[in-house]
Amino acid sequence: MATLLVNSLKRFVLTERSTTGAALRLVTAANLHTGNALAKNWNGNNTGPQRWLQYNKVIYPPQQPDEQPRPAYVCHQKTNLKYSPKKMWYVASFVRGMSVDEAVKQLSFIDKKGASFVKEAILEAVEMAVKRHNVEYRTNLWVAESFCGKGRVFKGLRRHGRGRTGEVEYKHCHYFVRLEEGTPPAHYYQPAPKTGEQQLAEWEETMRKRKVTGSL
């Protein structure tokens, strides 16, 4: 059954229209689940997430002289990466709140496939910030937002014993990053929840400092 399916896929031909004329493209089992190459052939309406890049086109009104300067930022994304979104989540969460130099340095020593994707996206965002968004110093940027999302999922067959087959999923993910100008905060995440002893000590301190109305 699986051999018959592979042979039929090798004979499957997709027709593409171009400006020069009609062209025939042979689709084999090797490039069936690549993602980027055949994305428009399988679904031409789905071009990936586009809303994240629209934040770069936002125009803010002029600020007053006494207002705090609004820091510049740049949003960037990489779509349909051949990597599981669950695995990418760990790398995306790791670089949050880091400066650009620190994030690139840390990602260079992480032995994960997703680290190379995140490092490449951050370096591309730095180039965009300097060339398109008038950021003066490329080192004066930090990772304000870093997260991933689910991308395309291609399904295939995997051969099992006794002539049976199983379903295998080839997952892709989208990575989103936003760099902001300035120095990173000292504590990006909220502090850890207090323990029971700490909450009791805080309650006792507030009770000692309370004021009883009408007392001496």
C-alpha cells in the first residue's frame, strides 16, 4: 500500500501558470513536505501571518516637550520554520528581556535547531531597526517580545509492520520578535509568588501599623 502511494506521488504533476507560459513541475515524495516551496501550490490564499508586521507602519502623533520620549521599536517575524512550536517556545522564552548582544551571545552556545532561527531573526531585526527605523546605536536594543505560533502541518504516512500504516505530522512554526530601543529592565518577569510565611509576616506588619479610630 505504501509503495503504491509513493509511486503514485512520483507521477503526480502540478501545473503552474507563469508569465512565460505554462510550466510543469514534478512533485516527488522528497519535496512533498518541504513547506515553503509548495506552500502556494497547496493553499494560495494562506500567505502566513501579516498583522505583526503592520505595527512597523504605525505613525504616532508628536509628543509634548515635557513628555517622556517614546522608545523606537521594530517588529520582525519568520514564518513556516521547519521546527515544532512546542520546542521553539523554550528558545523564544529564553531571550525575553535580554539585550541584543546578550541574546546573540547566549543563542550561539545553545545546541538547538530553534536557536539558529531565533538568532537569525534577531540579527535581521537589528538591521531593519538601523536602516529603516532610524535607530542610532544597534547595541542599544533589547528583546521586548519574543514568542512563537503554530504554522503549517503536513500529514504523511509511515509504514508499520504487517502491512499497516500510521500517520505522521510534519509541523512548522512562526516566530515573532519585537526589539525596543533602550536598556532592558532589571526584572522582566514578575517576581515569584510569596510563600505562606512571607504572606503571614506581611499581614502581621500591616496589622501592627493599623490605626484604630477613636483610640488614645
